[in-house]
Amino acid sequence: MTSRIDLEELRLRYEDTTAVDRVTCHLEGGKIYGLLGRNGSGKTSLLSMLAGFIRPTSGSVLVDGQPVFENPRAVSRICLIRDSGDVGDQSDTVRTVMEIAQVLRSTWDQEYAERLLEKFKIPMRKRVSQLSRGQRSALGITIGLASRTPLTIFDESHLGMDAPSRALFQEELLNDFMANPRTIIVSTHLIEEMSTLFEEVLILHEGRLLLHEDTDTLRSRGAAVTGPADQVDQFVFGMNVLAERRLGRIKSVTVYGELSDLHRRQAENLGLEMEPIALQDLFIHLTGAVEESR
């Protein structure tokens, strides 16, 4: 089960503030999408409208051709897990939270949920209020993955988790997606850590959709060039340099722009290594370029 998403001229205003500004995009579904943006870019507002939590000021949100706001059938096929974990009443036990989630989602997989709780070391008998921040985040992740809804959204849901738990989340998300294909959107500030999951990337900036592109195509727009510092400097002279890193005599420079076959042969002749551009460097450049153009 996968969900197609169609957003048309979507806007959301809070009094004098425009949180989302005329966003139009079409996601065919059956993929893992990365939603990136700086703080205040409108990501959470956009996802809240997509999940039917908020009515748009104007424009439309369609999931599988159906509007989602005040549409119980459509909303039942969507699961949004926010950074707070969305795990219900703090006085509830984890077991109660699982029971409620099972009632709300016809696609719920209880056996899988219990396996995840065991992996994340979350006791069923504990109350939500007794869990650490990382455990609450992991509980939210468990609900999102075990919901198996056609559209599953994680909005910074992993931020409270430590590195091993985040790695487990990524592994489980990818494995379960392969076994049970659906549409997944992950909003994150941990761009490089999560980027290997994304088939397509959307970048939101100040409420507007700055970019929507296939991840591999996006990363091919530049390269990270590594080798002896003097050889690297010679090669990248005159190019659009996004970032530089140096360790002793070895230097790595990220450049933005199409590189021709001639460039690649020159790099090979100089003994330089070339790798796809880091998504985080590209994100910083693209959002920064918008700021500088104003």
C-alpha cells in the first residue's frame, strides 16, 4: 500500500505570518522522501496539513485523490510522528499506548511493535512519564513503523535518540519499507546521517518549495575532490567551492556545478579522488544562496 500526494498552491497563514507559501508538488508514492529546511522554514506546518491536523488557508492537499482535513477515512491511512513522540497521555503505560494505536490503525502490526520495543529496550509496564526523552522518541518511532499506514511521516522524530538508537531506526525503517512498501516522509536536520535513506529530496525555505529532485541527480551536481592540497587547489581553481576540509597534506574540497568528462580525466591525471557531493553541503549552499540573492 502506497499513497500518492498532490499539493496545489498550498498556503498557511498565522495572523500576519505566512508559514507555508503556495507550495505545489506531486509525490508519486512508494518512496522514502527527505524533507529538509532550516528552523522556521515551514516543514512542521506543511506536514501537519498533510496529515489533516490543520486546515490550509488556501490551496489543496490530496492523498490518493482525497482531501485529508476532516476526512476520517483518509486520516486513518496516515500516521504522523512529531518530535514530541505523539505517544498519548503521560500517565498511560506503554502497553496502553500500544493498545490504543492498535485500535486506531487497521494496518497495525502488534508483533512487530513488540519486537521494536524489545530492541529499543522500552518496558511495556512503564508509564510514558517514566520514560527518558530517548525512550519516548523510540516509542514514537515504534508507533510510526508498526502502524504500517500507506503514508507514514516522521517529523524530527529521532532527535531525542542517541546515535546507536538512530542507527537502529534507520535500519528498521529501510528494512520494513522494503518488506512493506509505502510512502514515507522523513523531516530531519541530521542530513548526512539520514541522506542514504532518501530517494527524493524536498527543500523548503521560508515557506516555499525551493527544490524537489531525485537524490542521485541532485548529488551529481557537484563533487567532493580529495588529494594532495596543492593538486586539489590547482584543480578547483575558478570553481564554485562550497566547503573545504584539510588533514595534514590531504585536502578535500566540495565544488558545485556540472563537471565534464575532461574535468574527470584531469582529476584522474592529478591523482585526485572524486565522490558525489555531500547532501548537507548542497543544502547549506542552496538555502544560503537564496538569502544572499535578496
